[in-house]
Amino acid sequence: MNVEHLRKYITKVRIDHFAQGTKVFSEGEECNGKMYFVFSGLLQVYKRKATGEEQYVRDIKPGEFFGEMALVFPSPRAASIVAAAEDTKVGIITKDIFMGMGKESPGFLSVILHSIINRLTAVEDSISEKQKELHILINGIHQKEGETTNTESVTKTEDNTQDSEQVEGVSKEN
């Protein structure tokens, strides 16, 4: 990255300080077209469960950014971000600053893209692990009940049941 070219944009970045326990933004809140860069302190990401309870997802440390989706896909915030250290210092990057930095230094965009891909890969890995755990649980339930089915045969059985119900419905009408 060419630091001289980026300097004019970096000076436009507003710095905010958040006390421990302060929310930067909440899940579901309209995005404000800004992403954030952590200079110091610690932030935590929370997602709301179906029960309404907040579930911890991960930490955001100095050198990391968050909220970048607000720049490319304006939709409600996907998670809540809360300061977890006494004085968390965060830089606010607007869409204009982001676009200017990207034009001046494609390397800047590459860093952002790399980070997003890493997060996406981690989410996909987590989903895959949860699916494996679910299959093990389902198979364990069937084995306890004395059945020898697995998750694939459960799905096939459900499909066959639906097919036979449709056939019965047709034959009853005729």
C-alpha cells in the first residue's frame, strides 16, 4: 500500500472511544454506511438467539475491522458489537473514505477481501461441524430406540411416506 496516497484519507477517519460495556451498534439496527477499525482495546460480537438471548460469537482485536458490509450491502446490522475493554479506540471509515482508499491502493481492498474470506471460511467450517454433530445426535437417538436408520434413511423414509400419502389420496378419489 502506498502510505503517502492513503495519508489524505487516513486523516479523515474519525476516532471514537468506547467505555467497557458500551454498544457500538446493535443487531437489527439500520446500518449507517460506516465500517470500523480497532486501534486499541477489545470488542465482542454477539448474535441474538431465537430465544432473544445474546450469544457471544468472537472477539475483535486491535488491527481488525468490522461493519464492512454496511459499505457494500446496506442492510440491518447482522450482530451487536460491544466494547469489552475500558477504553476501546475505534476508527470510523465512511463509504467515501473507503472508496478513495481503494482507488489509491488496491492493496487496501485486498486486505479487506482477505479478511472477509477468512471469516466466511470460519463460518462455513462451523456450520459443517454443527451438521456433523446433528447427524451424530440423530443417529444416536435412532440407535437408542433400537432402529438401525441413519440420517440419510430418515430423509428417504420421510420422502417415501409423503409419496405414499399422495398415492393413497389419488386412489381414494378415484
